[in-house]
Amino acid sequence: MAVVEGSTSAQSSGIESDPLLLGLNGDDIAVSQAMAKRDYLLHWQAVGERSRYVRQRIVETIEKMGAPLALQVIPVVESGYNPYALSHAGAMGLWQLMPRTAHGLGIRPSKHIDGRRSVEQATEAAVTYLLDMNKRFNSWPLAIAAYHMGPNGLSRRLKKTPWQASDGLDALPAPAITRAYVKHILGLASLLKLQTISFPEPYETTAIQLNPPVDIEQLSLACGMDKHDIFFFNPGLNQAQYLTRSIEVYVPLELLASIDTQVQLTGPKYVKTTVQAGDSMWSIAHQHHITVGRLKHLNPGAGSILRPGHQLTVPANRLARATASANPLLSQGRRIHYKVRSGDSLWSIAQRFGTTAEAIARFNQLSRRELIRPGDTLWVLARIRRPS
């Protein structure tokens, strides 16, 4: 993002007419601007560079839904425009949607696509939620507060202490951390309106349909893209290889012609296969029409005795037995010490952190059917990179 020096006077700019700032006094806006400058200007360059991959589709979605365009600053505060961001509470993606919230908004977990990381699905869900909150509370500051702390808790506080914009943001009946969150977003929105800050031009992208089998990393390299760029444009992808499923991906418009010529040339050369009970090096080599020597060459770390669940690299000529490789930006997990909450199960925790119940059980030396109780602590290897 660019930062432009100059006046940020709310009185002379007319920014109070912005829907998010409507009814707020100049002092509230000035304080919010100062907080936003203090806490975000140092990170503008990094945030702006990340935003270029996804902001075109965010803006298009917001405009299509008839919401204030200033909502595009919320991913700055929520995730730093990092679609792979994952909180310790399990909120994920640009808009940091929690699993239950996302489910209620129609996003369903899938082994192929993660809707909370998907630019289109997550933006539509988050904006739907914000529009609903604005309709419920008839106030954008309150809608933003509800997005942060939840509508029911905010409603209880408002029953005790009614609030309107003219009361001032310091009087907003919410925890201090929520008031600061609201001020950050309103401050960024006003600075954007004043053009004191600006986003860089986003990469212009277009959607294409890929028919299986396709290896996305090979496709990216064949078209001259930087390593992993296609996964920054398409953070919702769980896999790098789609062997039996058609998918839609967004690619830079300037590369469309070269991609059209490469799609049919970039099927996967190698895939992963999962060892089943009773498998041996000979049986797997036979199934994939290669020699045992070739199989060992492709898997130098594999011993003669194979364990069920272990994965081996094999040529991509028997896709029915193959396991697609993962999105490489998901492959560097981070270990999280998670405290079990009421209503949690291994499955729900796994969905929250992008892993499996079996992996959590194995990591904590638990039986898959073992009961977990509120207050227990578990180590979880989250399949999401730490935000950069």
C-alpha cells in the first residue's frame, strides 16, 4: 500500500458521510486514525503485497453484494491479508472465520477445497454476516463489534447500556479489545477515504476450469510463474494435484494464453500412494507397473517392511490408488497447545486446524475413541503456515 503524507482532518474532508463513519464525531475519527497509523503503517508494504493476489475478487464481491467498499480493510486487521492465517482459537483465512460461523453461513469442509480460505466463499460469507449485523443493530460500528465479539454478547451489553454513534466510541458497551478493534477498522476506513493510505493495484485475474488429472505446481512452473504463486491466487486449494476432480482456479490475465497451451501438458508425473495392510514393495511395484528397484529409487528412505498409512511416491499411471499431494503452503504445520472446550471433539478440533482426528489422536498417544474433556490440553499440528 502507498502512504501519502497530508492532512487527515475529518472536518474538512466530509468523510463522516462514509457509511461506516456515519454519526461519529470528528474527535472519534481522529483518534481512530491515529491508532490505525500507529499500529498498521509499519506493515503497509507487506500487507499491500499480499493483498494484490486477492483484493480484486474481494472488492468485486463486496460491490456485488451492495456493501460499503470500506469493508475491504477488515482483512487488514483480521489477517494482514494473509489467507493462510490461523489463530490459536481456530479462526482461519482472510476474514478469520470460525468453523461454526462458517458452517452457519453455508461453508462446508471438504478435502479438496477449504471454503474458509477460499477468497470468494469466505468474502461472501463474511460480508453476508456483516450486512446481517448492520441490519440487526442498525449501526456499522456495532456490526463490526458483533463480528469481533459475537452478536449475543453484544446484545446483552446493549440491553444494559444502549449506545448510539453520538455517544462516542469510548462509550461503546464492549470489551476494551473489541473497542480497539472497531477503532482500528474505522481508522483504516477513514484513512483510505482520505487517500492517506491506498492499496496497490491488485493483480488482474480470471477463472479457468482445469480437468483432471492436473498438477498445479507443474502448471505454474510451465507458465513461468514464481514458485507457489498459484497457491497465493488460490488459497482455498487443499491439494497440489487433482487427480479425479475438475477444479476452477484463478490465474493472472496476462498469463491466460500461455496457460491455455500448457494445461494438457502438465498432468502429474508422480503421485503419492498410501500403504494398505498387507502391501509390500513388490505388490505396490506390480500395481504401478514398475520394478521394485525403480520404486526404491523413487523412495530412498523406505525400508523393506512397510507400515500401513505410510506414503510412497509412484508414477502417475494408476490414479485410483493414488493420494494427491498437498498444497505446499499447508505442508509446514505448526504445533499448537490447545485447551479443550465444552462441546469439542477430536473431529471438531481437527476441522478447526485443518488436520484429522486420527492425526491428533496419534500425536497425543490417544485412542481414536478416547473421550476428551473440557480443560484437557492437546498438541495439534496445524496444517497452516504461520502468517509471514
